[in-house]
Amino acid sequence: MIPFLDLKLINAPYQEAFMTAISNVLTSGWYIRGNECEAFEQEFAHYCGTKHCIGVANGLDALILIIRAYKEMGLMSDGDEIIVPANTYIASILAISHNNLIPILVEPDINTYLLDPAKIEAKISSKTKAILAVHLYGQTCDMDAINSIAKKYNLKVIEDSAQSHGAFYQDKKSGNLGDASGFSFYPGKNLGALGDGGAVTTNDTNLAETIRYLGNYGSQEKYHNLYQGVNSRLDEIQAVILRIKLKNLNNENSFRQDLAQYYLLHVANKKIILPHYRSQQEHVWHLFVIRTENRDPLIKHLHVKGIETMIHYPIPPHKQKAYMELSSIKLPLSEKIHNEVLSIPLNVSITQAQREKIVEALNSYEG
């Protein structure tokens, strides 16, 4: 069976470096917000092209803290609205509702699965304060169009970069395309830790300081609390792991891009809709997501052929029990996408023989 994702195999090349680095952290006696975290923050900010990076506990916290900081800065309030794509992973929406703001769901572009700028303005009201641009599956959104709308209506642009580490939009990288960006370093991401981890990148010094304090119990100085903060900090072990893997992120993204091109060139089954992308550098292929009208038979066919698949994501957020208040909203494109998408294996552990087997299996599917 070709696994969808084998983290043990993916991390195997780093094992010796990991063991040395972890040993150094253990012997240092400093495990939270030490030299390794500070070094990673500097290196990741440089990588993204931003002035600031703040390490946090996970990707959801990164988004929550951005919005919370804007509230503390007086730029957002309870009951305000944030535009968000309807077909995103639920974390994007949780970050909004956790801050007592209202998610305004907008349908995606059916080809790219990204937030459709042409549908944003109709959803803007006097309460709208931001657009949350989710770079889904590893491809950056149409940021010129989104930033133009934001400027017109004086809105903040928040990137959800959980799946787009290293992806460009024109000459800038994800994380440096709006006012602030939230990253996840969940182990399966393009830049994955050995546990949970996240970060915020921004060029706004006031925002960066506020987020740093909020994630440290609201404290700038120990035992002196400016805000009713939370505990959301990137620990030293995860930071050192990320420092090691960051050095090879571009190479791993290039591998993903090459494998995606192989699939795009060789899968020729008319029953399968292949993903659309703008340019090679603007998509880092966190996921390779195909679509078909009858998904279950395709899943069974691939399983028989020895190929594991996953669905990202089977239930749209507005159909989740957690958001019953949104269930009456009509979002036919999002529902179609969630009913038809299927992710096939794409990661740096896939061999040439495996990629050929995957293509053969897809092409032999008859529906």
C-alpha cells in the first residue's frame, strides 16, 4: 500500500541532525522562548520577507491571536465581520468566532478552490473589518484583487498560510502578502514540526508586539500583565526542529512541484478533474486535490490498487454541527467541492515507481 503520508519516512533524513539538536536543547536547560525560538523567528521572518515573526503554539492560535490583537488595538470589536472562503478548513472560521466576530462565508473559484475576489464586494457591510485569504492546498490567492478591495473599503487582509509555506505570489512569499499571516507547523505541513507549532508573520511592529504579549499571558514583563492573555508559545525543541527543516524547504517544495507536474502531464482520465494553478512558483502543492462526481468508487478503486487517499475536507464548515446557525446558507459551489474532492499522495517520500503506479491507477479508473 502506498500511504497517503508517511511522516517517519519523510523525517528520516533529518534524524541525526534532530537528535543532536534536541540533545543540545536538553542540556541547555532552557525550553520555552529561548535562543532557538528567537533564531527561528528571525530566520522564518527573513524567509518570508517580513520584519517580524512570532512563534506560537499552533496554527489556529496564530489566527486567533492576530484577530485578538486587532481587537486590543481598537481596530475590531465584538460583532464585527470577517470575509472568509466557505470551503476552507474549519480552523479559519474558528479563529473568527473564538474572537466573537462573525464569519461571512464567500464561495470560492470552482477551478482554483480559492476565495473568489469577484464575490467579495457583495458580502461587505458596515461591520466588515477584514478579509481572511486562505491559500488552500498550497496555492496563493489572487492577492492583487483582494488587496485592492481591502484598500477600497479600508479592511485588513489576514493570510491563512497554514498550507502555503514558501509559495510566492508574483515576487513576494506567502506570509508577506497582507497585513498579517498565520502559519501552522503541524507535522504534515510542508514545513512540519514534530508536534504542534505555529507562527505569525507581519510588518506591523505594534501588531507583532501585541501578539507576543497576548501569547505570553498578556505579559511584556514577568508578572506585569497588559492584557488578559493566553499561553501560546513555540517551544525550543519544536523551534530547533523547524530551523533544521527550514534550510531544506525550498528543495522539498521543488520536489512537490515536480511531482505535481508529473501527475498533471500523465493523468489523462476524463472522469477526473485535475487541479488548476496559475504558475509553478505560486503553488507549493501541500495537497494534490482531484475531483470526480462519484468519489466513493474512485476511492475503492485506488484502495484495491494499493493507494491510500484522503478527503480534504468531507464536510463544509456551514454543515458542521458546531455551526448550525450557518446551515441554512446556500453555498452550492462549496458543497459540490466538498462532495467531490479527493487528495492523492504527494510528498517527498514518493518514489518514481510509486508515482507511476498512482498515475496508472488513476488512468485505469472507469467509474
